[in-house]
Amino acid sequence: MEADANRRRFKFSTTHRVGFSDTDAQGIVYYGRYLPYFDRARVEYHRSLGLLGLEVGKEGNEFVMRALTVEYHAPAVFDDLIEVYVRMARIGRTSATYELAAYRARDGVLLVTASQTLVLVDLQERQAVPIPESYRETIRAFEGESLEE
């Protein structure tokens, strides 16, 4: 099954239960609700690697969203359990690109895929800054050979 092959590329996943407030008048998950699902999954990915709360270089540096692409494949409905998969696909000098995929847990149907590119920025100077080597090493150790640099 193609969905299973795609899921094997990911080493991290978390779950989210669809709430009533996540659905629209058609009774399906409103398209914009997937963005918070993906943000929470990305935070949990970092938490699992011990990178949450880690100072990324000097104080005042934060990752900010640079680009986001989302593709919708199938709908989810109230009370569906969704498995959200996250992987870092690429880590550059100042940016990182994540791939995300959401599957319905009960039948493994692919619901949504996304790509997010974040840039490490000095918030005061509003300039991109290099990603620290310690951060890179942690990601490399987890993602292995599939990580593009």
C-alpha cells in the first residue's frame, strides 16, 4: 500500500482527536484547522528530541514560518482520531524544511500532506542567523541518512 510506504519515511508521529469545533457546516474538518494540528505535531517532534525550550543560538532567536504548502486528499469528520507524522526533510544553514502527513487512524487513509520551511531569525535585527551545530547534530542523529543538507 502506497500510504504505508509513505508513513515508513517518518520516525515520529502523534495523534489528535477531531473536536466538534474543528468541523465546518459540511460536517468535515475545516481546511484551516489542519495548520494547528501540524504546529502541535512539530512542537511534539521537538519535545521528543529534547529540543523544545533549547536556546537556539543566542537569546532572541526564533524559528519563523517562511513557506507553507498544503495538499488535501480526503476529509476527516468529528471524533476521528488523526495520526500526524512529522519529519525534518532538509536542514540548511539558516532554515529547516519539515514534511508532515495526517492519516485517519481507523483506516489509514491519507488526509492531508504539508511542507513547512522555517528560518531561524534574530528577532531584534530581523535577519536570518545560522542554525547551531548542536541542534543540527540532534536532528542528524534522529533522521539519519534521509536528511538533506
